[in-house]
Amino acid sequence: MTSIAVIPTQRMSLGLTILRVIVGVVFIVHGAQKLFVFGIPGVTAAFGQMHIPLAAISAPGVAILEFVGGIALVIGLFTRIFALLLAIDMLGAILFVHGRNGFFLPTGYEFALTLIGAFVALAVGGPGEYSVDNRRR
């Protein structure tokens, strides 16, 4: 017997579903805030102040990615693609904003790094059984 227990498929799928839904909701809310509270002009101005390159392009791209990507993760649609795109989004957040503030919150990169870990896990593990992706096979 090995020391690593085999995780039953049903439990793994449930774990991936919980992870997908939680991080999806986080990004729906963040994307909605960018789109409907701050608005694209406000996000563009903020990106410019944070010295994020091509703010006029990256701001609407990030806002839409976070909102649509969050919805896609919740339902499990194109999970691996959106997980990778959102991991890149968080890598950008670390490189351009949070990295210079150290590790710890409220301004550090620990939350963005945690989200990268979640997205990489979803990209590697897939959406799980309880997803639109699984139904499309």
C-alpha cells in the first residue's frame, strides 16, 4: 500500500466544483465592480495611475475577462482556458501593482498569489464532473 491515498473521482469533482464556484463568484463581483460601479473610464484612469501598460486596452479587457470568466467558471464552461487567462490576469496584478507592496495584505500580493494557485489547479485538474464542459464531451 502506498502512502498516497487515491481520491475517488466523485470527491475530486466535488472539490473542483467548489473551487470553481468560489473563485468564479469572486471574479464575477470584481468584474461587475469594474464594469458597473467604476465604469470603464474609471478603471482606465486607475490603470493609468498604476502605470499598467496600454490602460485604454487592458482596463476593458480585464474588466470583461473577470466578469465573463467568473461566470464561465461558475458554470464550468471553457474552464481551463478561463483559468489560465485569469491566472495571467493575477500575475499582471502582482507584477504591476501588488508586488512592490510586499507579501501581506491589504496591499501585498498574497491574495493574488493564492488565486493563481487556484487557477493553476483548475487548469491542471479541469472543471470536474459537475460542469458544462463535462456535459459537452
